[in-house]
Amino acid sequence: MSITRSTVMSWSPDSIGEYARQVRTAAEALFDSGKWLYGEFDRLAETWSGDAHAAAEDRVAHEWGRTRKIATMLEDLAEDIKSTDYTLGSACIALQELIGEIESQPITVSESWYVQPLTDNIDPSVVSAFQTRVNHLVGDLTHYDNTLAEQLTRFANEFNLFSRLRIGVDVGDATALGQALAVGVAEGTLTPELAELIGQQLAQLALTTAQLDALAAGDPVAVPADQLNYLRNLVEASGKDGILALSAYFDSLGTADGEASKAALANAVLTVSHENIGADITADGTVRSPGGFDRLPADLREMLTSERGDGLRLASGFDGLGDNLRDHVTDPSSGTPTRSEVREFAAFADLLNASEPTNAPGEQLGTHLLERAADFHALDENADAGVPRSKAFPDSSLYTPIADTFTDIATRNTDSSAAILTGTYSDGTDLANYDRDTTVATLLAFGNEPAQGLINWIPGDATSANPTVAQRAGEAAYGLAQTLSSNDSGIGGNNHNALLNLPGHNNQSIGQINPEMTQTIGETLTPYIPAIGQLEDHLTETFGFGSLTHGDAIRVFSVIDSDPEAAANFNGQVFAQIENLQYKQAAQALANPEEPQLRYAHTIGQLQTYVDHGYIVEGADRGADAQELHDAKTQAYQIASGIAATGAGAIPGIGFPAAATVIAVTGVLEQSVVGSVPGIETYEVPREDPLGSRQYYNTLLALEDLGALTPHPVLDRYMTEDGKLLPYEEALMADNPTQNPISGGSGIATDAGNYLLNHNFPIDRITQYVDKGRVEARKG
């Protein structure tokens, strides 16, 4: 390729010498590393002998010779680059200076080195002389550049011949060391020297911070093939027993080096398992030679996937659980895990816990960890209840730590969490023999703080600019909602009942025994409130959330309502979203009054019913009276006022211009909006009632904000001195002799209704659709 003017002018010749120094430094580091490794093997030979040692000795000697050769080649390359500093660099500087000299006159030099005058009064001989000088320097520069290119090509070819590896270790060594480790563990002859050598090598092969960050962002990561194969061969050849024995040895050292080696081992297992790590990334983002669960040792895979009887099948009839309850238990005929099995799981959990906090497992490994976490939470519940009494629960104190660690590690990979919630891997394949509703419900109910990681990533991805990410988040949120609402599958065959009456917990609900999780559930589903209200994706800012039946939606609300704080926050967000939808409905109807889009109105009515019935279902389950339900609903309205007034809602789109329509709620507004205590069970909402008046007034406020509200005598009493509508609370009392919010609401409904109808605004049709939504939702 010809050298162009722009290329030469962008070169920095001063950097050539720095490149030479960097290559020489790399050569010295490689030589020192190889020398150290050779010396380490010599020391290992003092306690290791036999055929495996002889084979390894041959390999080490070969590698040391090759390392010295490569180091020498790098030193030669450094000298070549250094000499270029005096040839290529000098020619480049001279040419750059010549161009500056030429263009100080009305003469220019083109991209392809033609010297051209810019005016007619330039002596042609001057132009010709400049052209000759340019040609000579360009010729010299091209020659020196080609020479350096040939030197680099020669080095690359020689390097490929002498270096199959670029990491200072050999794939064959990994297999030999792993096999030696497995044999040593089986024969009880694991030597400290072998263990420490493996630990040191693994530490050199860890992923970089940038690679871990890329994985966390969901991006594929390329690792040199030899580095990757070394890790894979070592992990596979070591087997489950070798890996766990090595971890135990590093623990026994009680040193910082031991901790580092254990972390390197844990990181290696996670790296090998990850489907998004491969030897190369194609132009379309496909991972070549990807990692995966099947890269792990067969006996480790078997430990993590073997079914114990029917897995999480629920059995009934055990003592102490009540006639109408079920408890989680593995098939009694298959028994519980043995002591040795439990301790293997505990050892593996302990190893994973040593991994880099930002290092995530592969999707499939994470999914199996979550399944086993649910198993151990179920076993822990059974052990606490002594169910079945005929079975022992050895080392049951380890159940919860195992489950919590597995959950904590697995949820580092949101793909694993999504797979557990949906029952489908990211590549579209279904999880085998998987009981989604029981597994997820068990993790939610008994999973402690780590299990919040199963779902708390969803709100952040809900409105991602990446449609694939947003779709997956919506599907996961939908799976969560399905799990909460299921009344024909899951724990005891009825998740909804179980979550409101947890087995073995004296009929307490998830909100009572795990309020933090219940609050996280509400926060997770908040972005999908419009979708729960059956608003289509193209009218929301989320994707992937399927359609719930009205009964499903009410059951979801009732589970969230089982914790007062979760209920107040979630329903407060619902009320704030209703305000948002009223604004959108008004804007849409204003733009097209003859054929208004009424989906917003329909969703508003459905959401209003879900709030009411969610409170009622949850309250009826625990025997709450009408006053409790009234107070809970009032608290939610109070929170809604704060959300809208500050624009702090978690729902996409909250913070619309008419947000100030929701003002600070006082006793007056609570009574007018929430209604009296007996009204909590009154489902018919006539047009003139306070809820209807609020809807009408919000429409006026929206029209005012949109610049479409014209002065009219019927509205005069609701106006401030500067011609703006009063806040709703003040409007209720405007020109209201009795100061009764009910009569004030009736007046607003009449006045606002007359104004809207007189201005051809389709308020009647909107109201009909709100009422239609309420009626349909009540039918379930």
C-alpha cells in the first residue's frame, strides 16, 4: 500500500524508540518468567518422581528452550525497531518539515505527493525542485517502511513456528497436571509443590478487569485459545474431587497466597463454564469455541444436576403442617442427601465464594446453582419442621449457607436469573425437567437477601435501549408475575395460597416473614404496571411482558399487599401511573376527539379494580377488617401524591407535565378519593362519585397543561387569581358552603362534565371505558 501524505503527517516518529523499549522489556520479562518456572520444577522434583514426573520434566525442558528462543527473537526485534528510529524516523521528520517549508508559500502538496502552485506567479523551476526533493524522501520512507514490515513479518512467522502458546504455559501441561492432581487425590498423595504450582499458573491466567467488565455488560469476551484451553484442560482433568481437594489445600495454608490461589481456582471454574467466553468473536458477535456447562468435569456436572427422587415435588400429610398445607420435600422414598453429599456441596459453595465478585458463572451453571439453592432451602424448611420424621437431615446447618452462596454466585449472571424465571435459556431451549413455579416461589419465600438478586436487575433493564435486553427483562418479569399468581401449580399445588400462608410458618405470608423480598417484588414489577393493566407494548415503554388474566393480576397485587410497606409503595406507584394515563388519554382524545384511542381509559379502570381487590383478597386471607383495608389504601394514595409531585416515580413516563395535579394529600382529599370505610367493598363507581370527579378534574388539568383549556363561566370558581386551575383539594372546597368533599366532588363532576361536553371533548366515552375496565376486571 502506498504511503499517503495524511498518513505521514499523522505519524509520531518519537514513539518508535518507545516501542523498541517496550518490546525489549517484554523479552526480559518472558525470559525471567521461563527461568522461574524451570527453577520451580527443579524444586518440585525433590518430592515428585515417577513416569508422570519424567514426562513433565521433558516438557518443562522443551518449554524452557522455546521460551529462551522466543525471548531472543523479541530482543532481535527490539533492535530492528530501534534501528528504524534512525532511518524511518529521520526520513519521516525530514518529509514533514519539507511539506511545512513548501506550504509556507502559495504551493500545496496533494495526498499523493504532487506539488502544485496555488497562484500563477510561482516559478515552475521552484515547483520542480520541490517535487524532486519530495520524491526522494517519499522513496526513502517507503523503502524503510517496507524493510520494517519485512522484519515484522519474519518475526511473526518465526514466532508462530516456535510458540504454539502465547501465555508461557502449555495446554499439554494442563492436562498432565490435572491428571496428576486427580491421581494424587485418589491415592492420598497430593503434594504441596504440585498444588502450589497449579495455583501459581492459574493466577497468571485470570481474566482481566476489562474482560470481567465486558462480561458483566453482557458482551462476549475473546481469550487467547491456548490460555482458554489450558484452563479447560486443567479443570476437566482435575475432576470434581481434584478441584475440591485443591481448594481445601489452599484453605489449609491460611496465607494470602493460599487465598489468592483458591480465588484463581474458583475463577477458572467460572471462566470455563461461561458461554460468552471463547477463543474468538466473529464479525456478527458469535463466540467461537465457547465455554459452557459441558466444559466442567462430568462428576461435577452430575453433582449439580442429579435428581433426587422427584426433585422439588411437594408431598403432603406430614405431621405439624396442618390439613390444608403442603411442605417442600424430596421424594421420601429417595431420602435426603447424605452427609458426604452435603459436605461436597458445601465445599463447592465455599470455593465459588472465593471467586472474584465480578466473575460470573455461565448461564447454565448459574441456572443449576439456583435449582440446587431452591432444593436446599426446601430441605431446610423440612429439617426445621422434622418432615418426614422418619428421615434424618445430616449437617442441616449447612443447608442455608449452601443455598445462599449458590444464589449469590448464580445471580451475578442475569441470564441465569432470567432462565429460572422464564424456564427458557437465552438461546431459546427449555430447561430440562424444570418446575418453574415451585423453584421460584421457594427462592422468593425462603431465599433471604441473596435471592433478591434473582429479580432486582429487572427494573434497570426494563427500558433498555437494547431491545433484546428489554425483551428479556419483560419476559423475566412476566415469569415472576406468573409464579406469584399461580393457583394451580407450585408449592402445594397453589403458589398464591402458599405465599399468603407459608407452609410451616403458622399461616404467615411472604410479606410477614420476608418483607424485604416482598418490597423487591413490588419494585421489580413497577415498570410493568401498565402492562399488568393490559396496555399493549406499543403504548408502554417496556417489552416482553405477556398478558395476565384479571384474576392473575389481582393475585399478584394481593401477594405484594402482604407487606404493608410493599403494598403502600406499589399501589402508590399504580395511582401515580393512573394519573399519568389520564394525562395521556386526555392528550390523545384532544388530538382526535372523533375517534379517540380508549385503551388508556380501559387500563385505568382495570388498575383501579386491581388495587381494590388486591387489598380485599389479601385482607380476607388474614382476616383484616374494613378499617385496615381503608387505612392501607389511604397510605398508598399518600405515597402516590409524593411520587407525582416530585416526579420520582419508578414507572417509565412518570413525571409528566401535569404531575402537579397530584398534590399533598390531607384528610379532606383522603376522604374524597379513598372514600369512607364501608366504601372499601363498594365496587360500583357512579360518574358523580369522588373518584369520577377526580378523573374529570384531572382531564381539565391536562387540557390546561396542553394549552387547550379556554375560559368558561362554569370553571370560574375553580380558578386562581392568575387564571390557573386550583389544585384538586382546593377545588373540592371552592364555593362549597358545607365544606363537604362529597358534595364538592359532585359539583366538580357536574361542572367539569358540562364544560368537556360543551367543548366536544369525548369525556363520556372515556368514562364508559374506565367503567368497562372496572367491570371486566371484577369478573376476573
